Amino acid sequence: MSVKKEHVLTCPNCGHQQKLMIWSAVNVTFDPAMRTKVFEGEINLFKCEECDHESYIEVPFLYHDMDRKFAVHFFPKHSIKNVEFLQKFNSKGLLMTEDENLKFEVPQYLKEVHIVFDMNDLVTYAVFREMLYDYQNKKMTD
Ligand SMILES: [Zn+2]
């Protein structure tokens, strides 16, 4: 499932207030259009209607592909210094499933969510898994 919430944000450049839909999880199997948005860097991006200022809203974000059986989770870089954040992980660096975006569905691959601290890395990892999926499925039908 996808998780989103509308927020009213103030432009840091000109003070203009506008609404932005902030996504904390996207399931691209249910919402294929969101895959494109993530790949194009359009997700959680604040674009001011008044002054064109753009800034990325850093919130934890889960990307989930049920068809290709992988999930990748972005966290803002500053989270690393936060004890509450560190408590979410086991000693192998795996995210434990109390994460509210994950508790609905817990197949094995969701227990091994790939963690990134950069949205570009999230996209690169998703591309890697898509290429790998295509390659491995092609090999099986050859
Ligand atoms: Zn502005």
C-alpha cells in the first residue's frame, strides 16, 4: 500500500504557503504511475508557485515493488545520529518490522529492506533490481 498525507508548507525563499502531498510509502505494484514520479525525482519535491524555489522534503520513504519482490527504504542522513532511529535496526543493520509502513505485509524480502540515505541511491537501487529481475527471468525462459 501507499501512504501519503497532505501538508501545508511555507516556501523557505519567499514565505508563500502551499499544499504538498508528502509520500511516506509507495507501492509501485498498486501505483505504477508513482514509479515514474520517483524515478524523475518528483516525489516529495516542494516547488514554489510564487518564486519557483525548489527543495526536497526529507522524510523517511519506502519504495516497494511486489512483482519484483524488493523494497528499498530512504532515511534522511541526519537520522544516523538519532538513537530512536538506531533502535529500529538489529545488529546486522536490518530494519526490524515495527516500522509502520512495513507491518501490513511481511514477506522475507520486506524483512531485508535495502536502506539508503540518498534518494538518488534509492532510484539507482530500484533500477538495479529491475535489470536483475529482467535478466534472471529472461535466463529462465532461454
Ligand atoms: Zn517561494
